[in-house]
Amino acid sequence: MTESVEAPLALLAELTHRCPLQCPYCSNPLELERASNEIDTATWLRVLDEAAAMGMHQVHFSGGEPTVRKDLEELVRHADENGLYSNLITSGVLLDRTRLEALAELGLEHVQISFQDTVAPNADRIGGYKGGHEKKIALAHMVRETGLALTVNAVVHRQNIEHVPDFLDMAVDLGAERIEIAQVQYYGWALKNRAAFIPTYDQLKRTTEFVTEARERLKGVLVIDYVVPDYYARRPKTCMGGWGRRFLNINPAGKVLPCHAAESIPGLTFDSVHDHSLAWIWENSSAFNKYRGTAWMPEPCKSCDRAELDWGGCRCQAYALTGNAGTVDPACELSPLHEETFGLAMKEAAGPPPAFIYRRIGADQEQDAPVFAEPAE
Amino acid sequence: MPNFPRGVKFRFNKAKEQWVILAPERLLVPDETAVEVLKLCDGSASVGNIVDDLAARFNAPRDVIATDVAALLQDLADKGFITA
């Protein structure tokens, strides 16, 4: 890079891929890192120092389930000492009151708990973990009692989308200050299970109308973040705020990725925190520079007036649907594959949902082929 | 008495030499005027106190400052960055 690269805002720290839940839409890669590959405490502490020195503002302790790491307390304390704002992104089924209070004492600011539905039987079925929903609700109350900020993360799809109004009520009842209505995004496990998850266009439209109205009604009470499945969109999402622009993600083995799904793109080389500093990787990593900015863009992206707004959408999605990560994101209506993508979503949503392929080590044996062939030039 | 709610921190980022409001998975970089207002939001000063302080220090008409401060705080409250 000749021009200097603005520092990222936040570090996504995937401490582990171990998780007691088996959600079939998990954002982790199909090939999960085993515990024996996880980087040690000292390395994470150094990484946090480097992140703070770069001027990053926040760290998101995530996974897998980050609370399976016994050194979480040490990492939270170190983040706080370095002025980094700590978020804990958790399934909520392993954390007890004693440990939560200790984390709060050490400087944790915010807990995000994922919910699979508002009703226990369906939630537990989707997460593949009996009794999970009840534990999550109990933890949400504890978070509130401990005085930490609370986000309800509602992962929404065709098998629970009718409960979006209930999700909002649940968040208000729990005293959460924020809810993410996050429609499933189709990478990795979710891509494998897409037909089981993608809602119909009508379901999406109704939900969007409801959320838009609720946002106005709950202004100042509940912050609502809303993510739509962009197969039905006209323009792609600004994925990660642009490749290599706002975030960096460290996987459990110490590989530094532009986003959590980046490993799904073959041919990219990711640098490791074992070999380089975070600042060096941010500026020099070939994986970050490959799709950073606008120079890599094909037409019609390059001359598009939205090029520096959506930064070309999502590279992982472009790869998943076309086999070429450097082409137009098919979520964009200017992609020759847009109509086909929309039609595919409609078709899958109209059929009966297939059985889930649950997220677990070794469940990724089926071969993944791109859905569409590369369009003729 | 404007104050920062649970999970919201108004901090100076030393590496970037920049004031920021940090909130759950969000952040906001306030402009210079907003920074002066936010420095006074400690939960014990009323909006009136804040306006008086700014009017004295910046030698500007009190009613103009009052209007600007009210608009700023309402906008931040709507977004969950501050409580009244």
C-alpha cells in the first residue's frame, strides 16, 4: 500500500471454536479449529496491547463460546487496563453469577446473548442444546442485576421469523438496551442449511415493516439493529464496513482475517499473530490488501457511485454464489446473477425446510460447490 | 441531569488523540462542540448548568447555546448514548 491505512475500530477476538451449542447457522467456518490449536494467554495479552496501541476502541470476545476459555478474566482485565471497551458475545449457557460478577468487576462493559427463538422448545431444537433457552433468560436477568449493558441477539429465519414482535417484547421485558434482529447470512454452516432458513419475500417484507415501525416507537428505550438477508435486497450490504477498513478478526489459532468468514475464500494467505504484529498485518497482509479500497473492483462496481458506500458488498458471498470472490456481489441488482439469486431464495423458501445439518466438528464432510457457474465474459 | 447510561463510556483515545463515545458494539466520534457539552455531562449538572458554563466560557448568547445543547442531547438520547 502506498497510501497509509486508517486504523481499524475494533478487534473481533474469536477465542475458541468450542461451543456447547450446535446452531446450524453458526458463523464459524466449516473447518473448526480444535482446542489444541488455540493461541495461549500470553499471545492474546500481547495482541490486546497491540490493538490498543493502534488506536482500536473496542474488543469483542467471541467464539465459539468465549467463556470456555479459563483466561477470559485475565483478557478482560487487560483490555480494560489498555482502555479497550470489552464486549462479550456469548451463548449464555455456561456463565454463572460468580463469574459474571468477576468479569464486571474486571472491566467488562457489555454482554450480548444469542437467542434462537422466544419459545424454549423451538429455541433448544435450533441450538441443539436442551435447556439452553432457560439458561439464557436467567443469564440476561443476571446481566441486568450486575449493572452491565445487555444486547439480545435474535437470529431470525423462516423457522422463527413470525416471533420478531415477541423478540422485541422479550428484549424490553429483560431490560436490554439493544437488540440485534439479525437475519441469517449465508456463509459456512448457514449456506449448507440455507433452504432450512431463508424466509419468503413476504415474510421479510412484513418483518421489515414491523421493525421500522418499532424503531420509531422504541426510540430512546431500545436500540434496534436490523440485518436483512440480502438475497432479497437491491443493493448489497456494506459488509464489515468494507474489507480491511473497520475491523480485524483473529481466529482461535491466531490467524488474522478481514472477517470471520474470509477463510471460505480459497487462495488467500492469512498472516498469523505468531509471525507479525497486528499493525504490520493490518497494513501489509496480502489478504487484507486484496479487496481493500476500490482498486480491485470490476465494472460496474469501479465506476458505481456507491463504490465507497458499500465497498462492493461481500466478497465471501460473491465467492459462495459464483466461485469468484473478485466479482460483483450477486446481492446487487447490477450483477448478472441477481435475478437468479432472488429466484433461488424464493424457490427454497417456498419448499418444505430440510432437516438441519448441525454445527459440529466433522459435520463438514460434504463437498461445497459454488451455486452458480461464473458468468460468461 | 444528563449522564451516560449503563455500558456507555465517554473516553479519550490516546493513540488517536480523539474523544469517542463507546457503547455496546457502537461508537460515535463527537465534534468539538459536542465534546465540550459531553465533558460537562456528569450526572450532577443540569442542562441549565451546562448551558451557563458554556455561555460564560465561549462568550456566546445563552439562548443560542441552549437551543444547540437541547438538540444535541435529544439526538444522543434517541440513540441511547445519553440519559436525560
